Amino acid sequence: MMNFSYTRAETVAEAIAAVAGDPAARFIAGGTNLVDLMKYDVMKPERLVDITRLPLREIEATDAGGLRIGALVPNSDLAYDARVQRDYPLLASAILAGASAQLRNAATTGGNLLQRTRCYYFYDVATPCNKREPGSGCAAKTGVNRVNAILGTSEACIATHPSDMCVALAALEATVHVEGPNGPRVLPFAEFHRLPGDAPQHDNTLAHGEMVVAVELPAPRFGRNHTYLKLRDRLSYAFALVSVAAALEMDGEGIAEARIALGGVAHKPWRVPDGEAVLKGKPATPDSFGAAADVILAGAKGYGGNDFKIELARRAIVRALAQAAAGEPQVQSDKTVN
Amino acid sequence: MSNIHPYVGRATSRVDGPLKVSGLAQYAAEFGAPDLAYAAAVPSAIAKGRVTSLDVSAARAAPGVIDVLSHENKLAFPEDDEPFKNDMVAVPGSPFRPFRDDQVHYSGQAIALVVADTHENARHAATLVRATYAAETPNVDVASAANHYEPPEPRDGIPPTPEPRGDAAGAFAAAPVQVTADYRVVAEHHNPMELQATTVVWEGDGRLLIHNKTQGVVNPKNYICSVFGLDEDKVRLVSPFVGGAFGMALRPHYDVFLAVMASLKLQRSIRLVLTRGQMFTMGWRPDCLQTVSFGADAGGRLTSIQHHAIQATSRYEDYQEPIVNWSGFLYDCDNVALKYELGKVDTPTPSDMRAPGATTGVFALECAMDELAYAAKVDPVELRLMNYSDRDKNDDKPFSSKELREAYRLGAERFGWSKRSPEPRSMREGRELIGYGMATGCWEAMTMPHKARATLTADGKLEVGCATADIGTGTYTILAQIAADALGLDIAEVTSRVGDTSLPMAPVEGGSWAAASAGSAVKSACETLKDELLKRARGIDGSPLANAGLDHVVFGNGRIALASDPAKAVSFADVLKGAGLDKLEADGGFEPDKDFAQTYAGYTHAACFVEVRVDEDLGVVRLARVVSAVAAGKILNPLTARSQILGGVVMGCGMALHEETLWDKTLGRVMNANLGEYHVPAHADIPDIDVVFVDEEDGSNPLGVKGLGEIGIVGTAAAVANAIFHATGKRVRELPITIDKLL
Amino acid sequence: MEIDRLTAAGPTAVSIALKVNGVERRLEVPPSVTLLDLLRERLDLTGSKKGCDQGQCGACTVLVNGRRVNACLQLAVMNDGAEITTIEGVGQPGALHPLQEAFIAHDAFQCGYCTPGQICSAIGMMNEGHAKTEAEIRELMSGNLCRCGAYGNIVDAIEDVMGRSAFKEAAE
């Protein structure tokens, strides 16, 4: 870990100016991923701008009937917020499926969006990695790639986005409020993260100096029929091999609308609207769920060690949809998959 | 005698508990020193080849940097192997020497050491060291090793591979029931919670006080004195607490070597704490390919056992474990052929990890027994009873004690084994398939020479000491229990000390021998102390004990009293006062009983029963419960003994379901060298574990103790794998049994 | 108030105030010093353990303003003004916290290295108030690894302190 200098920002504008004007500067909030990456020498900022004192800690009702979540709201506060527990249980469940209680206490809403891949090669500076060092190559494609992506990969990169929370935010169609040197902008969640393409060094569409200031949830939906199902190599405190956020609006026995987002399989939370559309007007049966899974996973490609994820993802989608349709969401402390 | 005795055999809280729960127990990295400098090791980026250039100029120029050491400016040390073999746990070969030359033997090998005024400045400067390499292609896969060979020089201290007996191949060919299967136990790392660390306190005049994470302070002291030519009187190792080790801290590691080198060169106190990633640049449980073949009669009675193992070792040493030996004595069979081979890989030398050899070999043996149970259509417990061995046919000796039958019976009863329906996939609840599996465990009951001292002071307090280690096993507590019983003291009046080379000699703490050996040595020291006390008590003018022998007196409540008339007594304080002493010291020792060992085979045994739940579609495995029934001689402290078994079982569960060191085969580099991706079990993974101790009388040492550190893990992974087969009908022969293997 | 002057070459040290185990401290700390290293190397509070230094084991768990966090991932300078409770502040021999007593009684540790983190984490969990069942305790304590495998005893110790009757009701 390299030494660095430290600035504490008092206002959003001050923070943005401090980072935008210095290519070697970075924002720091919860630090749960950035400090870790600095210890691995994967990230070597020369200056950290501490944004934890900024007034971005509120969860407020919006005029549209939703919630605006300040970027500095800790993951645990968000998960246990009474409004989130009542109106957005899918989000609460996804957050509680991730990391540990200690990390959730420190990690922030904005930081969760910005956490970087857990690809083993990204973390090891002695190995080639296009995300860490553009042009150096991708050792994961032919290496230990059990945890890597099966969808949306490129020649340059097969990393995944590791967040659980973001998978739920994708399914709920949150929006991301950003401020930067060129003013504020609002992005649909699907446009926040990106696929690796030939520039895997960019995880998302933020420019240097831009800061997430809030995440906005639309008016609550899917309050009854939802689940977050996470499958991993240890029953807690492990990143997802595959996770599924499923949310359904039922119309009697049939499905009126479906949202399905996958975690652990791509460079961003993976949503395929065509796959969701397959379920519209269909009965909630394993056959319908399988048909949706086939569309969502079309084009999935394994790299040897992660081939199993294709079949695992298919089965996880089917099960998650069954849980959602039954109104029996997975309880994260219950290790029996219902 | 007060009613608190005996402590031995009774659940007794850890005497070091208050220190551990309050953060006052000091581990190797936690000792201070004036003017302490901090070191950081720079790891190699390649697994094999040479360092062609090392640019340390930027590191040297960085703030706070005191020095940068490497093979180019090391403190001289001997070229030959011998000084480096002054290591009780050395194995055949040429020991690794950091900074010997420009050669890189494994990925992450320390190629430089930065020393700075603060931890942060050392860490910063370490990132500035630039190396170039001439890399060669490494091989880290034992299956791809150029050749497999039987080790030409056997390792000291482990039993040799038994000679074949009978005609195993012929009996197999003729057997009506045959089972042959290949198993793979993958590489694991110990990953104790504490990082490997050394603090060297430079005391001036060439005197070093070293705090090093070690399973036996004597070993790194001998090694350090030997390799740096230091006067043994000027070096002391003090490591009172060890944050877990499980075998990884048996041999001296590069942290103590480099920290001492830096301290000697800079004449300054040094702290070197390795990173979690660097914990993967030292000993490990080597992966092992195994084939087990059983021939049996139609009823399941074994007629032939063949077990062949090929295990990884480093290029520079022939590390060895007894992998196949267990197959020669655990079951009764007259036709046995066992073979153990090595294959070279470009990694650090493997090291003993909890029940080395047995954990790996018994996994294959006990999975194969389960396969035989299905092939012969016999209940797995019945099969084991049917083939029960009352004699160690490897060495043709009777067992010193073996209550394994009772362990099977009690374990099965506690578990409710009778409720098992034999067919795979025949038990379910909801979407979960239920599996019951079991396996046998065994481990050698060993003892080693130990010395100990008992010191009584005028205030009536007793201190007992031995240079062994307490790596969490409870040694502090059992030594205090033994001593308190011997002198009839309240345990609060007894202090036990370990982990200091100023204490009487002990070897490394491992192999489950510490309780029996150190405990017996302490008992012996206390007996001598009692003798000395009584002698002096008799000599006091008008002593009521004037003619009493040890058989006629009772030690208790700080006095020596006549058994026949307890009113006639002399207090310990009066004995010391009468003799003009402020303390009375007695030395004791323990030597293994060679005659006994020649006559009897000594083993601990266990029967492990596991219930798993497996999601039928998703392959998610959930452990529901474990019963481990253990026959291990006398149990000194049921509370800490149970914890030892729990620990072994949990590590066995990790082995079965989670743990695997993943090497990139091209780069020769461990890719999951951290606790986030090398998965040890977490709270949520571990169910209720029921530990049952079977009564067992054993005469191999004065305490009747056989040791508990290893037995809990042996067989556990097989029991889990067998339960998963019973649940799913899928026989997974390569660990760990992850979700992908059950889809 | 205790004043410590910590100097190190390198980036400018930052002046911060911390209340550690009830003691106010003013410190000059270089930015790259983590809260864990500050406690261990500069304040002689070695009860908080370094097991991974990456937020992957929980051995460094301390309470910052009453909330449990991994001290290894906290920059000390960012905690300016915070109240820190480490295991040393939870209780000391002779005046142990009930949870420390329960850990001893249930033999909820072996090597003791994860223990301060387990205890601080459990206190943090009790403060949070979300663990009502044994399964919830196991899940919410999963950020604290124990390689000695004392998990069952740790859960027993925690349940003991939280009151077994409450769990029995929840289970029924």
C-alpha cells in the first residue's frame, strides 16, 4: 500500500473540485473496497478526498412516492430502514445477503455501486489483467475462472460485478443521481454499470470527478412476490457464484409483470427484458420459468472453470421465480433454500 | 483434602481465559521494543526462475526507510545445508534459505526486505522495489509432475510405508466383490487466524529476545543460533500465545530468519508481520492422488486392500506423510499392498497440517469403505464391525487400547443411525435430500521426551513450566490441573508457563503428543517437588512427619499432613522457612516408554456421523448435525477436550465442502490467497456438533492420555462425502464437494 | 486529556481527536494509518487483532460510535471525533463483561486470536437488535471467522447472555 495525502471535503462541490482537478485523486467513503484494493496495490491513489462528512446520509420520500437514498447511507441502515423493509423487501434482502454485518455497517450506498470485481487476477498485481492494467491481457480466461462471468464478456475481460445490492436495484429499476464537474445528471440503473468491451478498466459510466450522490427508488411495487436467492461456495460471507433478484406482479394465477436480475454472472447486474416479457400472461409454472431462463441465458459462455454457472443460473432463476410466485422469499439467515 | 480435587478429568475453564477474552494475551507481533523498526517482505512475481535485476533505489529513497535487504546485500550465512537442518521438523532435502541467491523456487518467495521507521513507510517502500526476472515454466500440479517416485530417504519421525503382506493383487482378482476408486484431496492451507510474525528485540551486546509465532520456541531458537552462528546464551525466544497454527508453525519460517537477519545487520529491534497473502508462501497440505482397491467376500469381509498415493512435494525437499499406512491396520485383512510416492512441484515445501497423512489417507480409505458397503449391501457401521481389527498387522502388535467398537455403538446411538434407510436418495424433506454418512478416524498416540520444572514459593503458590506451546489446545490449563492435583492446591494458586526457552526443554507442540508428554513431565516435576518438600519437612525440629514416607502423607490446603492423622501437618510455608528458602524448585521429565511402544501399537480412534441436507435442484449442501465419538484414553479436561474435537470436526467440514488452494497452472501462483476466496467455514456453515468421549484405559504414559489435537478431523470429510452420496446418489471423489460437483 | 505526538516522514500527518475506551486522545496520524494499526502499533492496544487486514476475517472488529466495523479497513484520520471501544474497553480481568465471562464459561475460543473480534462483534450485534433466533445469530456473526472451530460454543455464549428464554419462545 502506497502512502497518500488526505483531504476532508465539507461540501459536494468542494469534493468534486478536489478530485476532478487531480487525476491521481479518489473519493473515499466507507473504504471497505478501496482500502482493501490499496493494500493489494491494485489501486494507488496519491490523494484521497474524504466525503464522509457530506450531507448525503438521509433516506427521504420522493414526490413520485419512492425513496431517495443518500449516497452515504450505510448498507445496514438501508437494509433495516423501516420503509425499505416494508416497501422494498427485495432490496433489504439482497443487502443482507452480502458481505458481513461489520462491512455493511461501514459500506455506503454509493460505494456499493462502485465496488470493483473480485476476479482473482484483478487483485493480483503480478498477473496480467486488462481491467487493472489495460493492454496487459486477461489471465482469467485460461486460468482459475470459477468465479468469472458467463454473460456479456469480451475478449479483454471476463470479470463480474460482485454486488448483491445492485442486483436488487437493477430489478427495481432504481435511478442513480450523479454530480460532477459538469453538473448533475440522473442515470437509469441499467446505464450506470457497463459491459467490459475493449475498455474493461471502466466499471461504470462515471467520469473522473463525478460522484454518486443518491440512489432513487421508484414508487414501491412487487411487495409480495419477490425473492433474492444467492448461491455461493460458503453459506455466508462469500460472493455470489450466481444470485437472482426476482420480482413478480401476479394477476390471479398468471404473471402480469416480471423483473429478473442476475448477480455473479456478468460485468454488471444482468437483466434481459425479453426474458422477462416471456412470462407476461403466463402461468407461474416451472415450464414458464424455464422458458424465461432460456432467453435470459441465451449466449451464455463458460471458460472452463465457470461452465457450471450456466446450468446453475438456469436452475437458480427457476427456483427464484417459484419462490417469488409463491410469495415465499428466501430468508437470508435460513440456509435451507425454500 | 478439599472437594475441588481432582481437577484432572473435570471440566475446568481455561486458566488463560481472562487474558484471551480481554485482549491482554500477547502474540508474537504484539511485543513492544524501544526504537522498533518495521519490516515488509517483497514477494517474487514469478514461480520459477531467477531474479535478473533488483532496483531498490526508489525504495531506499522513500520516507523513513532504514535499509533494503536482499540476496545482494544479505548478512552472510553458511552455504551448506547442515546448519539449516537444525530444525526438529526438517525433512530430507536441501532446506530453503531466503536470500541465498537469485533463484526463485516458488511464487511469492521473499526477494527483498524493506526496513523502515513505521509499518506504513515499510509497506509503502515495498511497493517501490522493482525486480526483473528470467522466468521458467513452473509446474504446480502433482498429476503433471515429470515423474512419481518413492522417497529415497524416509522422513524422520513418521512410520515407513509398510511392506506388502499376503497377495493383495491375487486376492483382489479372486474377490466376488470388488471396489476400485480414485480420490483426490486438494491443496489446503492452514490459515490460522494469527498472521505469521516475528518481533526481534535487540537487547544490545548481541543479545536477542525473539517473539515468533511458533509451535515450539526451542526449534526456532536452535535454528536461528545455528544459521547465524549465535551464542545460545544470548538468544531467548518467548512466545506465550499462539493464534492457531495447526502445523504451519512447526518449522521456522522466513519471517524469523529475515527479522533476525535485519536485527543483526541493523543492530536494532525489528517487527515483521507477514500478510495474509504471504501466509500462502509457506507450508501447506499437499494435494494427493489416491487409488484404493478392495476385494471382499460376498458378505463384505475384506480379502484384499490396496492403497496407492501420490503426493506433492517441493523441488528442494522430500516432504512426506503417512498416507497409506492406515489402510494396513484399521481393518483386519491379510492381503495388503500399500504404496506411497511423491511428485515434484514448484511450490514451497508442504508441511504438516492437522493429522498429516491420516486426514488425506483416511478420507480415501473411508470413502472406499462406504463404496464397499453399497457394493456388498451391508450397513456401513456393520461393515466396519465385521472387518474390525484387534491387532495392528502393519507391525504385528496388539493395540495398547482400542475402544473403537464402543465409539461406533455410542456414536450411532446418539446420532440415531438406526433411522437411516439404506438406499441413496431415499430420505427427503421438502426440496432437500437427506443423507446420513459415517466414517472412522484414527491417529497415532505419540509421546516425546519433555522436561518440566515445578517451583513452590514462600507464599504457597506453585509455578510449573515447560517450553512447549499452547496453540489453543488448552495446555496451560491441563498443566495447571495436573500440578494442582499433585500438590493439593486450588488451581488459582498454580501458574503454568509455556513458550519460553528459559523453561525446561520441550520439542515442538504437534502430533497430539503435548498433553501426554508435557503433562507427564509436569507431573514428574511435581512428584519430585513433593519428595523434596517432604524431605525438608521431616528435617524440621520436632517435625510431626519425622518418620513419614510419601505413602504416609497427604498434600493439600498448603500443607503436608499425615494420612493417618491429618492434624499432624507441616505447612509448605514452614517447610521453606525451616530450610531458609524463598522458593523450592524441582525438575522433572518424561521419556516415552520404549518397551511399551515396542510391545503395543497406540492409536486414538473416532467414529464420525454426519447428516447433510442437499437441495435437489441447486446442489446447495447444508450440514445438519455431526456426532463425533472419540476413544482417546483419559480425558484430562472434558471442556477443552470437547473444543479440540469441535475444531477438528469443523476443519474437516471445511475440507469436505469449502477448502481448496487454487493455483494458476500457467503462472504457478495461488490465486485465492486470502480469506475471502479461500473459504474456511463461517458461523453459518457449522451445525450443532455432538462430541462423545468413550471410556478408554491406556497405559502408554503415566496420565493414560492419548492426545486429541488431530483425531477430530480424521474421517470427518469422508463422513460428509458419504452422507452426500447417501443423500444424492452422487459419489464425489475429489474434494471439496462444491455446488458445481452436485449439479 | 492525553496527548500523543506521532511523527513519521512521508505525507503530512493529520491532527485528529479520538475517544478510545473512554480516554480522549489528540493524535497526529499519517493518512495511511488504519484504525487497526493505530490501535496496535501506536496506542499499545493490541487486543484488536490483525488476521487478514482486508475485511475478510473479522478479528479486528471494534465498535465505532457503538457500531461494529472492521478496524483494518478504516483509515484512522477518517474517524476524527469518533468514540472507539476495543476489547480492552469492554472489560478487564476482575471486571469482565458478561459476554467475556460467558466466552470463558462456554469455552468459546481456543487460540484466542479471533476472540476479541468475536466479542466486540457480538456486542455490536446485540446493540443492533436484529438477531432473534440461533440461525440469525449464526448469520449475523458470520463476519467473524474462527479457525479453531469454536462456533457452536460462541453461539452458546451469546445466547446465554441474550437470555435463553427469548430464543426458546422464538423457536416455538
